[in-house]
Amino acid sequence: MHPFATEVQELSGQNLSRCYQCKKCTAGCPTVSWYEWPNHGVVRMIQRGMRDALLGSKTIWMCVGCDTCGTRCPNGIYLGPIMDALRSLARREGRRVPEPAVLAFHEAFLASARRFGRVHEATMLAAYKLKTRDFLTDLGVGLKLFAKGKIPVLPKGIQGKAEIEKIFRLGS
Ligand code: SF4
Ligand code: SF4
């Protein structure tokens, strides 16, 4: 196996060598139309060690981690953790991210989860809006959700925050 494939396999916990290119993962993916390559192509590119192409791609930032691919895959391969591993490598290596708004959301989400142990939507969205300087998009939806009490004003803490912090330290 190519060293890049071994690295991604270890980071993601997914057994890439079991993929036989049946394309079921691609057929069910709700975000594949935004990818440069289909899901099964991403797996093949990893197997071939195409590190630069993948780590600089927008594909790895468009996966929403819904797990549809993994539940369809006859070999139990989940692309979500694989995309997570690729994003993590891209950030560690300081790669340019072609979708800055997605990166801003990603960072705001993770910072909120790290700070409170779970995501607090109000502060996460505020951080995201400050980063992107886009204050008006989705404002109407946000206000409606807020009026219905779906976006709590104050964050709720959790038990086991130390464990969450440990996970973040392991991943950095
Ligand atoms: S569904 Fe699984 S075996 Fe089929 S192409 Fe996708 S990852 Fe490979
Ligand atoms: S986890 Fe990612 S790659 Fe898999 S189906 Fe969902 S969006 Fe597509």
C-alpha cells in the first residue's frame, strides 16, 4: 500500500484496501455534485498516493459527514472519517483551502465544541459571521429559529469536558 494510503487509513480508521470500486458510495452521496472527483475516485486517489491533489482540493471540505456512503458500502468504508483525516492533514501542512467560508464554519464549529464541550449555535454563528464578514446571509432564518427558541442564548455545559479537550489535543 502507498505510504499516503497507510497514513490516511491510520488517521481515519477505515480499511481502504477493501474497496473494489463498486461506486455505491458515490451513488448515495448528497454533496458529490460539489466534488472535483466522485467518492470512489477519492478512495482510488488515496490508494495511488495523490496527496497534493487531494489536500489542495475543495472536495475534502464539501463532505458533510452524513455517513450515507458508509451505510451503503458493502465493505463498511466510511468516507466521512476519511475526509476528516484529509482535512486534518491539509490544515497541519498549511495548505490553501479553496473554500474559505467552509473553513471559517469548520473552525467556528470546532472552537465552540472545544470551549463548551458541545456546540453552542449562537456563539458559533457569531464567530463564523465575524470571520466571513457576511452578516446578512441567512439572517431571516436565524431570527426565526431564535424566536422559536431553537437557538439558546446561553451555552449549556456538559460532563466530561476534560475528555473532549483530550480528543482535541490528540488531533492537533
Ligand atoms: S462503496 Fe465502498 S467498495 Fe464501493 S467504491 Fe465506495 S468505498 Fe469502494
Ligand atoms: S459522509 Fe461525506 S462523502 Fe459520505 S455520503 Fe455523506 S457527504 Fe458524501
